[in-house]
Amino acid sequence: MRIILAAPRGFCAGVNMAIESLELAIQLYGAPIYVYHEIVHNKYVVERFRNEGAIFIDYLEEAPEGATLLYSAHGVSPMIREQAAERRLRTIDATCPLVTKVHLEAIRYAGRLHNLADRSRRARRSDRHDGRGAQRHHPGRNARRRRPA
């Protein structure tokens, strides 16, 4: 039996960008640089940056006010961005561009669903009531169905 191993492909462009962003932040601002969650899903990369002065945090309160905070390649919610601004954290966004695209699509999609739900709710309401607030009679609707004997 012959086994062929594929050559490693390396990191995707978004992960490379996040790694380069953290490297540059450490060079420019010095340690410590606080990173919201692990920069990437790779324990060797995370450990390397720990040794260089990156501090990985899960809660913004772990970073002192005014500190430098880098968002990982996985992105953050708008709420986290607001909280970081309230704490006067100097932020660096290393979110993968594809992740950002998905987040924006999700926000847009959620807005459309909300609009569809409102329209559907209004349509059901107008279907059940006449203009004076009295409920219309719909034959067969809400009627008990009999089981065959």
C-alpha cells in the first residue's frame, strides 16, 4: 500500500492577516497587547504570542481602561465594540474579511426576517378582523375536526 501525504497549505488569508496584525501591534505598541479571545484556533500560534506579551482575554473587564485591544480573526459583536469604546480601549480590528462579510449578511438577513414577520403579523391580523375590530367568520377555521369513527 502506498500512502501519499498532502503538503500543508498554511493559513487562510484572514488568519494570516490577524497574525500579522498582532505582530505589528506588538512591534508598534509593545507588550502587553490584549486580544479578545484567541487570535486563531492554533495552540502553537497562541503560545508564541503569549511568550511575546499578548494577553488573551474572554471578558473586556480583564483589560485595563485605555489598554490596546485586538479583536481576533473570529470577529466581535457590535455590543463588544460599544463596551470597548466605553472603556476607552484602543482597538485594532483583525477580523477576517470573510467573517465580517458573513456578519453583515446576517444583520441584513435578520432585518429582512424582522420585516417579513411584521408584515405577516399585520396580514394575519387584517385577515381575522374587519376594519371595526370585529372578528370575521371564516368557515372551517377554528372548527373542530371530527375523527372518522
